[in-house]
Amino acid sequence: MKNKYFVIGLMILLMVCSHSVFASAPKLGTAGATELLIPMGAKNVAMSGANIANVSGTDAIYWNPAGMSNINAGEATFTQMNYFADMKVTYLAAGVAAGKLGAFGVSLQVLNIGDIPVTTIDMPEGTGEILKPDYLTLSATYAKRFTDRIFFGTNAKIISEKIGTMSASAVGFDLGLQYISQIGLSFGVTMKNIGSKVQFDGTAIEFNSGIPFASPSATTRKTKLDMAAHELPASMNLGLAYTLKLEGLGKVNLCGTYNNYSYSYDEMSAGAEFSFRDMLFARAGYLIPFYPSDWEYDETSEYGMSLGFGLNLKMAGTNLMFDYAFRPMATFDANQYFSMTVGF
């Protein structure tokens, strides 16, 4: 009974928080630390991120931390992604069950932009200096089963960005709930990237300036530009899923998610996964943007259809799973994800 009232109170808190975050924010704007929006894990990327209602294991750390409570013993996932413009993303996630205490997990996302030659007005061909931006997100996860149907999870994230002598950092949080019924219908809700603002600082914005009305030979003073602070890309996501069991073959998981963003237009995604005897997996998804009525730009979404497959091998009590996702882009080369998961 106590768990029931706790969950009801938590859902009310999520609604109140979502109103304070999204109601006063402009629907079209800017956000900081947008690397947090790069989806992780080949399984759900292949379904266009539609599965937050019954996602489980280490995949749930990014999509809905409540699903981490379904981990059996221990699990670790490694994902390598080819992003656009020669950028790459590496993602590591691990989780372990701790009995009645719940489940604990950690994850690390590294965005590698590559080498950027420094150019100036006086030296447009380059100064010889090379910038190597570093974008890191470290996350700690806790998840717990309140009942055999209701799960809760949260992420605490540290975001670090560094470009040359400039750096910025922030702290963010995710909250997630899942309800999985006896008839195969599941419901999920998440609030993601709620936290502090991101503001760059460093010596690159310092310069020597003269003192007004002073002698030309007077000593200059050090001046520092004021950098704008940006909020994290907060979102609230609602998902439904239905799992249909096929006698003797496997099962089909149909899912959909509505994504409400604090800084941009909303999106809806739909996806499906066919599992053949928990060994072979085929996945597909589609992402649909909802543009505002006064949208003045070309209504061509960067993403649409996504596809993927997976192979699960069971050896001596250990699961070894390989997953691949293909997500075309309208402007750049397609995103390709390669994931390997070990369950023990």
C-alpha cells in the first residue's frame, strides 16, 4: 500500500515538474550540451527510440532508467557509433542487481569531434594549432521495483565540455517510471536532462583593451567577455508498448513514444521488434516531427526510418548479444551503430 501511494505521489511530482519546465519555455530556442540528445544503444535506435515503456537492462540507462530494475544479475554494453561529419561516439554502460536494494548502473558517453585546425583573420590557412574538443557525460543510475508491475529509476549525470582553453560543466538528472501489465501492455514516462545551466569560461575570451580617454602609451587592461548560459535540453516522454507472443516462434513488441521538448518542436516515434526464439531480432522504426503552425523552414526531417537487427548467443550461462542499427540522415551520411552486450 505504501508503494502504491509513493508511486502516485511521484507521478504527480513528475507532472508538476514538467509544467514548470515546459510551460514557460519557448517552443523554439536553443539548448546547451546537445550531445545528450545523441541516442545510445543499437536496439532502441533501430526502433527510432520508441521503446521507453518496456525497455530493460543497460539499454534502459539512456532511454528510461526504470528498466534497469529488470536486470537479472549483471550486464555490460559497449556501443560504437559513426555520427555525421566524421564524428564518432563511444558509449559504455554497465549494471548489476543488488537484491532488495534495487539495481545500480554507470555509463560513459564520449563524443569525438576530431581535430579542428585553428584559423584567424590574419592566418586564414591556419596557425598550426589544432583543437581537440572533449565532450564527456558520466552517469550513475539507480533503479528499483516497487511492485512486480511498477518500476522506478533515476540517473545523475555530470556533463563536461572542453574546447581548447574553454570549458563548461553541468549536472543533470533523469527520472523514469514503468508499468508493465499482465496482458502485455506497458506504459512508461520519463523526464530527462533536468539540471543546471551550461556556461563556457576560460582564457580564450580574454583580451587586452585600452582604457577610454587614456594616453595611447598607457597600460592596457584585461577584459573578459560575458558568455551566455544555456539550459540543458530537457524533455518529457510518454510511451506505450504491447508485446504479442507468437506460439512456437517468439514475440513481437510494438511500441510508440511521444516526446515533448522544452526548446524545440515535439516528436512522435513508432517502432517494432520481432524476436525469433530470443535468438534472432529484426527491428524497425519511424520518427515523425510535429512542426509549429508558423514554422518557416523546410519541413524535411533529418531522420525518418531506421532499421536494425540483433543476434543473441547463450553460452555457459552467459548471454552475448550483437546489435546493429542503421539510421539514415537527410543531409549527411547515415548513422551506424554497433553494440555488444554481455549478460552474466
